[in-house]
Amino acid sequence: LNSLSDLHSYVDKSQLTRDFGGNLEYSHSQWIHHRTAIENFALTVKSTAQMLQRFGAQLAETELPNDVQGTKDLLTVHTDKHNNLKDELKLALRQGNTLFTCIKDQAAKSENHVLSPDEMENQTTVERLLAQLDETENAFEQFWCKHHLKLEQCLQLRHFEQDFREVKVCLDSLLDGLNSLSDTGDCVARVEHLLKELKALEKKGQPTVEKAQLHASHGDQLIQSNHYAVDSIRPKCVELRRVCDDFSNEAKKKFDVLSKSLQIHMGIDKVNQWCESGIYLLASQAVDKCQSQEGAESALTDIEHFLDSAEKNQLTELRNLHNQFEVVLSEDIKGGVLKALKRLEDVQEMFEKRSVSLKRLSAKQTRPIQPVAPRPESSPKRPSQKTPPRTTGSHQPLTRRPSDNLNSAKQQAEADPNKKKNIRRTKEAITIEVMHGESQGGSTLVPVSNESEESLSNRRRHIMTELIESERIYVEELQSIMEGYFAELNNSELSHLIPPTLENKKDVLFGNLPEIYEFHNK
């Protein structure tokens, strides 16, 4: 080409700058400035994308801590880095937007200005870099949201696990305390004390149980929020509820067993008190007072009233309680119940024997008193008056004097040796002088015989029978004491009925009673 005209024949003037005779607006310095800015912006976008990529890889490779504080620290560090990268992104976007605005402002200087291919290329390049930067930012924000959510869920999980461990330790401590609490007692006071301890333990553990249930509900909320550690949270919730149920069920079981044990011990005490009162009643009944019919009936009434008190106190309910609660009672309590029931049977048997003996004494007829003819001196009888025989003449009948009767009896006794032993009776014979009126010729002596030989024999027999019967009853009572009390003190099966104050004091209680019994039993 030799001239500009030759150049214009090949290139349109609109495509040539003013230096070459064209009308194309072109500033080389401006082009260099724009191009440099675009290249710098492209480098910024590239470096920002690389930083975001490295940060994303770092987040993906980071292992989540197992403690709350470590998770908090990691969340803080990652959040700070995210904020810094966010600032870098904002700066790059601001740079790109500024560059894009400069390019557009250059084209908008005149309405007829047409963008050159370079300007269009620069504008397109900046738009592409801005779009790339937006995509990078959006991708990073999505990744960060997921990572941040995971960190927050991890922190929630660590809090949940930490609270779970604390609550679990408290629940295990409560269970250990509950398991160490005995469900058996050897007396009413001990069982009542155990019940108080159980109630205190339940009251103390109530806040812990409520906290555990609340924590399990919090775990359910985490599961419903699509937590990433559902497989770790659900078993812990199940475990908390199981331990709470175990504590509640074990407490109810112990309370039930202790309540039943309390009823059993109260029944045992009631039976023992009744037996002791019964033994005291039997011991307080004096033997000599029970010999009479009135005393025997009074003692029998006391025994019947005391036996009626057994039904009022529902002593037989102990056997029903034993049969009803046998499954849950310990061997010691079962042994105590059987021992109390055996003692009750023994005491009732003692009462039955005493009752039979008293009924025999109260039913014994009063021995009849043999009628004894009164002595003539004490109750003379006046014989019926008879008409004296009439005699002829003025002579009155001879009257026998008492002295004559005595002399006559003595002479008869001397004459007959066999009748000598009846002299005393003959001497005691009395003649009663019956006085008659003068019209009847004076008085007449009528002999009245004293007691007969048969009557005296009956009296002697009655006295001897009375003595022998009294001695026999006395010996029987001594025998009942020896067999029912003295010998039974050595019976090992009845040793539980003996009060502690009377143990090994048989000699003090009975003294020389065995010798007395041997003497009278001969």
C-alpha cells in the first residue's frame, strides 16, 4: 500500500482510527488500562475461586470434635474464615462492577457511539467474570450453609451427649441407691424407716427423672429436625426412658413389697402381743381360786372373752397375708410368720386345755351334805300324848328315874361284853320326863333314842370321802402344773413362748413343788 487511499480501499474508514484517516474512536492508553483492569479482575476471580475451593476442601476434610468446647471453637474459626472470604468476594464483585461500569460509561458518552469490537469483547469478558464470580459465591454459600448447619448440629449433638452423660450418671446413682435400699425389715420400726427412706429417695430423684424425660423429648425434636446423627440420638433417648421406667418400676415394686412387709410385721407383732397377754392371763389365774365352781366359771369367762378378742383383732388374717404375699416375701419374713402362727396355735391349744379343765371344774356338782340327825339335847321332840293306862285303886304307876335308866344300861353292858362298846351311846341316851296333869296321874318318863349306828357310819364315810376327794383334786392340780408348766419349760419347741425374763428360772418359779407333788402322790 502506497497511501491511505489504498488502505481505505481495503478497510472501511469506520474500522480505522483517526490516525489512519478513519472515524473510529480509539484510545490506546484507555485500551491498555481496560485490558489491564480486566486481566487483574480475571486474576482476582481466579484467586478467589481457588481460595474458596481450598476452604471448601479444608471444611470437608475437617473432623468434627467430640466435645462441646472443641466444637464451639471450630465453629468460631470456620465462621471467621467464611466471613473473610465473604469480604474477598464482595471486594472482587465491587471491582468487577466498577470495571463493567467504566466500560459501559465509555460507550454511553454519545448516543451515536458504537462499541468497537475491543470494547464489546472487554464488556463481554467482564460480564462473564462477574457471572463466574456470582456462581462461585452462590456455590460457596450453599456449601457453607450445609457446613454451618452440620457444625451447629454437631454442637447440638455434643450438648445432647454431654447432658445425656450427666443425666445418666444421676440416674445410675439413683438406681444404685434404690437397689441398695433393702426391701425387707426385721420389725415394724425398721420397715417404716425403709419406707421413709424410699419416699425421700423418690422425692430426691424426681427432678433428675423430669430432667431425663425433658432431655429425651429434646432428642426427639432433634430427630424430627432431620439431624445428621439420628442413629446416635435415638438410642440415647430410648436409654433415658428405659432408665426412668426402671427407676419408677423398681421404686413401686419396693414400695409394694415394703407395704406388704409392714402389714406382715404388724400382724406378727399383734399375734405376739396377743400371745404374751394370753400367757400372762393363764399365769395370773390362781389355781386355788379356780377350785370352786364360781372361780372356775369366772376364769372360763375371762378365757372366752380373751379368745373372742382374737377374732376382733383379726389374728387369723396373718395366715391370709402370708398366703397372699408369699411370692414377694423373703425367707426371713416367711420364717417369722410361720413362727408367729405356730406360737398362736400353741397358745390357743393352751387355752383350749385350760378351758376344758375349767369347764370340768365348773360343771362338777356340789357334793351333797349328808343329813345328820340332830342331837336330842339340841332339838328334843315332844312325843304325842297317850292316855295312861287306868289302874284300879288309888295307887299311882311307878315312875322310872333317869338314874335308874343309866344304871340299867350299865348293868346290861357289864352283863354282855359285846355291848360294852355301846356304853357311851347308852350313856348319852336321854329320857324325857313327860309331865301329865293331875288328872292323868302325874308324869311319865319316855326314853328317846339318839343317832343310830348307821347314821354315825354315814357321817364318818362322808368325812373320809370329803378328805380323800380334796386330796385327789389337790394332787391332780399339782400334776397339771408339773406336766403343763414345769415339764414344758424344757420343751425346745415351746421355747419361743417363754418370756426372756423367765428363762432359766424354773427353780425360782416352782421352788420345791416337785417334792410336794411326790409326797402327796404317794
